[in-house]
Amino acid sequence: MESIVWVLHLIITVVLVVLVLLQHGKGADMGAAFGSGASGSLFGSSGSANFLSRATAIAATLFFLTSIGLTYFALNKSDRPDAVLEQAKKPVNTSVPLPGAGQADAGAGDIPK
């Protein structure tokens, strides 16, 4: 199931990028408004959404849904390591002796002059 969601996610990603690149930007009409062409308004008409903007909205919604689905699969894997907060709750083993701590100090009372 996770593989199917991955494939859908990648296909939707490519479709979303293509749809965004195909759309006519609002800034493209600004030059036409100042003399290089005939334009109805400065930033284009703000009428109802056309096919490309509706398709982009649908693709974006599907992208978010597949992203949430992949997050769900990632969080529910049984072989995932402990979370960072769970590792922080584990007690730290402080019984490891320091190097040389168990050896008798020869001449510890002798202070060099």
C-alpha cells in the first residue's frame, strides 16, 4: 500500500509542477497594461477560476493527502527506532568506572618540590 501511495505522490508532484508552469502569471499582463499591448486591467481579470487553476487546486489537495498518508506510514513502521524523547527518558548508565580510577595511586602523598 505504501508503494502505491509513493507512486501516486510522485505522479501528482510532476503534474502539479507542470500545471503551475503552464499557467499565465498575473505579472505578465502588467507590461501590456503600460503600452505594449491591449489589456483589460492592470493585473488581468479576476473572474471565475479556469481549468488550469481548478486542476492545480485539485492536484495540490491530492499532494497534501498523499503527504499525510506517507507520514502516517512512516510513523507506524514497526522497525523504526525509538523516538528522541523516548531515548531521553531512558536512564543513563553511570556505573562505568573512569580509566585508571580502580588502580592504587603509587606515591599519591608525595608532592614534588
